[in-house]
Amino acid sequence: MLLKRALFSSLALACLSLVGLRSPQPQTATGARGVFVRLAGEAEATFVPWTGEAEVQAQLDRLSEAGGGDLVFAAGDYELQTGFRVTRARDLRIAGSGAGTTRLHFAPEPTVRPTLIEDAQIWSRTLRVAGAGSMREGRGYQLYRADLKGDRILEFVVDRIEGDTLTLRAPIHFMGHVKEIPAGSVVIDEINAFVLRASERVTIEGFEIDGEDRGDVHGHTTYCGIYALGVHRPRALPESAGLTVRGCHIHGLKGRGVCVYSMKDVLVESNHIHGIDAQAIEIDHFAQGVARSNTIEDAAVGIALNDAYSSIVEMNTLRACGLGVGFVKHFDDAEFNVDNSVRANLMIACRRGVNVQKGVAGNRIVGNRFAEMDEKLWVRQEGGNEAADNALASVR
């Protein structure tokens, strides 16, 4: 990665300062790690010492059941084995003490890489795995082809481990692109800093999320920073509303930085994201949101609009990305892939600027500036979208 350890830009630092001024954090004794927890409607917060992810997860579950509140990490370094899950939460704020002081980082890759002993059978609830002893009950895993190429072919949660036999929490279901799950398929840990499901009005701010460049696959739903899925009804406008990701430093990920499905009123703002092997920010299937004032460097894709609608990408700086902004279409429904705006962004030394997939129309690409790039690659589309006032920028 060319810019893996790049420093914050002055813009990012200014934004983090504003976060700190807006939301002062409680103080702990020097070196103490843990979380402050305040339930909705309560005046006082309690401090819960860090003993591992399980205790923090229990507090997140408690907040979800209580109707929201605040969970604030004290300054410190926190190693993640699986990451945190936020399920059916409302009005919840999860905060670090600042992206330079609260660091969540992935634990090292396991030394044993489990593999399937025999083919997986659809609707079965068991798998036979060589190396099952390195796995843990209650955790999520994914299967990939033996050559580790392509997308995952199965996601599962382990309920019980007996010898080389895993009992799964749910029966095996083949994804649409999967015809078989053969012996030799490789088990990959499912690890994301935060996974949100069916939650609304959640804010995540003030963290450093360090993926430690962990993983041998380009994860779609693993090795991600923040992965959010609303109430998911395929090809339907979203019901879940409200996610803000602000003032974070996200880097070193084999998966995506911030990705959102089936949610509206999403705001990803004033983050520094770099060293990402996939999309730094993705407003994915049937989602609507705003990506604003982020600094993104050295990502395969800076920002992706994938079956998004009425979304805005503005005032971002994208440097040394494979693609600055991409429009991607999987579904033909009239509600999606329209009324999106990519405006007033700066793209520097990206291999491509804005790329619009064939068949995507009814969007705006205006007022963007490009530097150290071939003009032919600034904006590529086949028509049907407004493209105006995109020009060369002078960058010192």
C-alpha cells in the first residue's frame, strides 16, 4: 500500500477537533481501559473495565434493550477477535475518545487455517472440518474456494464443536452464485469492527479502526470496518433510517471501510480512510445517504454507489485510488440508481475518476476537480447523466 500510514490531513484533524469540542469525553485513571455506559433517560454513566469483547458486547445488548443511550470507550488500545454487533438498536451513540487515542485493531490471523473434509450438503446443519479445534463456538465464519479467489461461498455461525464436526446455528443455504461447496474449501474468520443489523439512529464516531492488513481474501462482509444492514427487503425502499459515521481513522482493511445496505438517512462525514483493498465507502443495495468531507487514500475504490438512490457524494478528497467514485447497477428497478449526485470532489492521481456503469442514467456529476490524471479518465459514462463543470485542478 502506497499510503498505508499516511498522516491525517489538516481537514481531518480539524474535524476531529470539532468532534471533541462537541462531545467531551469522561476521564479515567491513567492507563485504565473500558467503556462508559449511560442508558437512555439516565443522567449518570457507569464505567465498565475492559476484560475483552464479551463484556462490551453485553453492554451494547443492554443499551439496545433499554432503547438507546451512550457507550464511550476510554482512550486505549483494544484488540478485536470478532468485533461488535449492534442489533435492533435505536438512538445509540458509540464513541471513542478521539481517533488518535482510541484504537480498535484486529487480532493476528490464526496460525491454523481450517478446511472442509467433505463436500457441504444443502440444508444440512453440520460440516466436517480439519482444524476445527482452532475454531470457537458462537462465532461467525465464512467459506472460500481452496484458491481463495472470488467471493465467499457460505456464511455460518458455529453452535457446537465435537471433534471435527461443526453443528451450525442454521441449515446450510447455497447463495445465488454457489453451485457447490466442495471439500478443501477454506474457513475464514468473520471479523468486522462493527456490524449493525436492523438498527436506527446510531452514531459511531471518534475511533481509529486498524485492520492490521489481516486476511488473504478481499472480504465483502468480513475484514470490514463498519458494516450496516437495515431491515432488508430485496428491491424495496429501506425502512431503517439513521446512521452517522464521523471523525474516524479507518485503515489497513482487506474488506470495506464503511458499507451500508437497505438504510436511508446515512451520513459518512469527516473520516480519514486509507489502505483499503475494497471500497472505502459503499452506499450499497437499496440505500440512501451522504458521503461528505472525507479524505480517502490508497483504496481500490474510493466511494461506490451500488443500486443507491438520492445519495450525495460531495467535498471529498480522493487520492491514489484505483477508482475515485463508481456507479454500479445490479437491479433495474426504477427507484434505484437514479437521482444521485457526485459534486465538488477533488480526485488526485487516481487511475480513474468517476465511472458510470452502462445502463445507469438520471444522475449528476458536476463541479469535480481532477489532478495528476488523464483527462480521458476523469468521467466515463455512456450518456443519460448530467456531467458538467468537471475540470483540471492545480495541486501543489
